[in-house]
Amino acid sequence: MGMSWFNALGNMVSMFPDTPALAVDMALNGADPDLMGYTMAYSLQATATPINVYPDATSPLPPLEA
């Protein structure tokens, strides 16, 4: 039986505390945590290159309007 979405969310947030949007996306829209999700999250967490999911203020793209 798979984990509940709440447990998956908590686990992903603990893996990506600086990027909560990535954690939510991986928990709710990503791979099944029991099958591949945690392996993928650990691989992303263990990379030497930092993950930057938020646009830089100097980005050439226009800001999104709310």
C-alpha cells in the first residue's frame, strides 16, 4: 500500500527545505514515492550542483503577474 500524500509531502519537504515548491510538486505530481520518488529525490539532493527552482531577479524573463 502506498503512502498518503501528507506523508509524502512531509518527507519531500524534509529533503528540500530550501525549495518548498519543488517538494510540493514532487510529492503531489511526481513519481510514486514507494517506487521511484524517494530515489529520484535523493539523487537530486545529493548532486554537487545546487538546485535553483526560483527565478533570479536578473532573469531576462518578465515576472509573473498574480
